[in-house]
Amino acid sequence: MTPTTVRLYGFAIATAKVGTGLFFLINTWLIIDITGHASSAAIALVMTVLPSIVLAPFLGVLVDRSQPARLAVRAELFRGGVLVAYAALYKAGLATAAVGYGVGFCVALGNELQVLCWRAAIGRGASPAQMFRLNALTVAGGQTGQVLGAAASGFALALFGAAATVLLTAATFLASAVFGVLVARRLAALEPAPASRARGLRPYLAELGDGLRHIAQRPQIAFFYLLILANLTVIFGINGMLAPFVRDELHLGPEAFGKIDAGYALGAIAGGLAIVRLSQRFGKRRVLLAAFLVAAASLWAFAHGTGLAVPLLAYVGLGLAFQANVISLSAAQLAAGPAFQGRVNASFGLLNGLVGLAIYALIAWCSAHHLFRQFYAAQALTMLAVFGVVLVSTRREEIRRLLRPAMGAM
């Protein structure tokens, strides 16, 4: 990939994430406005999780059958078109709760497809060194875009109104599609034309089975994706537990909640920008091990923290530590065959979604029993256990070779 292609890819990711940040707030507000019930926001949240659980395996087959960069463009056009229609319906007074839930599902579907497509495109068209840098760029650009979108959503809603903010969100997805088109054209030579495949459910299931067998034949794939899952379980937990912890345990208000949450974003952006340089200097294995130790220490500090300063610094540490997912993702992409990138990502996306639902159920139980600090402490001990697993497992050659520096440059 040329430097120009890399920059265009960064713009495609960042603009899409601006839209994601905008949509999260505006859709929640619209659903509550349409239904008149605050509880409807929870249903809207569930709708955003469903595509990764219900459709992910079939999306993985679709991605592997296609030219993924071009399919990513279609996903963004789909999201933008859905939101334009949503804005028109809301402005005309025709938007119902079912429409709002359906829009949330469609936007989440487009996001799931876009993520799978770009990961597959990177896995097929980038060298190992480029792959690592592009995954880091995805994290830094995506987190920055999402923060900007979330920050702008309240101002846009207040200044322009709901329908105009939905149109603004649609415009970000359409802008992402434009950048995606430019990237896809430059990747055309690296993306072979999709071979003709038999249609119907049975061929899809057969190809899905091929993907699962591919994972079984290469256990390194599962190892690195499970490291990502270990981090995601903590992310699910801290996202769901932060608000009640701040209110009921720290006895702080919404301003403190916003600052702590922003601390995570600050750490994530810094981690995404620094992960490549740190890995070049100290080695991916050392950075990966250090990340789990930092995560464990941050969670333990948060579990025992009082006031604002310690929890805020702990969340910055968590944001930094979890960018080690870039190392795990790049290693998993190297371990998987280019023709299986979509199915591999989708299979573990399904697992991530199911675990996420289980974690949310656990959060509800812990909140009901006021086990906030115990929850964070248990997560810290989990990160320490994962550190031990990584320390031992990465001594094996089949794992260690995927963490060695790769030749090549952007």
C-alpha cells in the first residue's frame, strides 16, 4: 500500500467513527422521544448488538466471497441511505419505535460488515509490517473519530435539531464511502475478482464449516483472538459498570463520569499512536505482557480508588493497555489464510457478542447486589491470570514467530 492509500484509509475509518459517535446519542434521544419511555433506550442498545450475533457468520462468508474494500463502500452507502430515510420519516412525523429499532439494527449491521471488510482487505492486501501499522491506525483514527462524534452530537442536536443531526450522521457515512472508493480503486490490483460460487443456504453453510475447520487447524488464531476477547470482557464490564460505580460508590456526578470516560479515550488514542514504536523498541511480546500488567494494575487501582484522580488515571491506563489488541489482531491475521479472513473475524465476532450479553447480565446482578468494587477487583485478577497464560504460551515457537518484527514499511 502506498502512503496515499494509507492516509485515505485513515480518513475512511475516522469519518465512519465520527458517524458512529453521532449516531449513538441521537438514536437514543430519538427513541426516547418517539416512545416516551426511557427504558426503550435499552432495547435500542440490544438492537445494535444483534447483527454481530445473528448475522456475523453469514457476513463472514459474504466478505470472503467478495472484494472486501468495495463491499465496505456498499456498507457505508447502506448506512447513509438508511439514515437519510430515517430523517425524512422523523421530520414527517412517521417514525415509530419499530422504525427506530430497525434503523439501529441496520446501522449496526453496516458497521459489522464494514469492520469485517476492512480487516479482510488489510489481511489480503497488506504486508505484515503494513498490517500492524494499519491496525494501529484503525484504533487511533477510529477512537479519535468516535470521540469527536460523541462530543459533537450534543451540540448538533441543540443547534440544528434531531432530523438535521441524523442527516449530518448520514453525511459522515457517505463521506467514508467516498474515501473508501478511493482506497478500493488502489487495492483493486491486490484484490482478485471474486470467483463464482454456488448460491443458496447449503453452500454458505459448507463455506462456514470450512472456516471453522481452518480455525481448528491453526490454533494460533484462536489463541490471539481469545486474548482480544479477554480484553473485550473487561471493556464490556467497565462500559456497563462505570455509571453506577461513579454515582453509587464514588458519589460523584455526571461531570466526573464524563471526565473518567474521556480518560479512557485519551489513553486509547495515545496507545494507538504509540503501539508501533513501542513494539519496535521493546518487541511485541514484551509490550503484550506489559499491557496485561498495566490493565491489571489499573483495574485494581480503580477498584480501591476514591475521589476523581485515581479512577481517572486508572481509566487512562486501561485505554493505553487495551491497544495491545492491535498486536493480537495482527498476529491472528497473519496466522489465518487470506481467503478466510472474513469467516475467522466473523466467527470470533459472534463469540464476542455472546460473551458481551453474558457480561451485561453479570453487571446487572453485581449492580443489584452492590458489588462494584468486587467486580473491578475480579477483573484485575483475571488480567493477571491472562498475563501468566501469555507468558508461558508465547515461549512456544508457533506463537512466538507471529510476534517477531516483520520486514517492510508503509
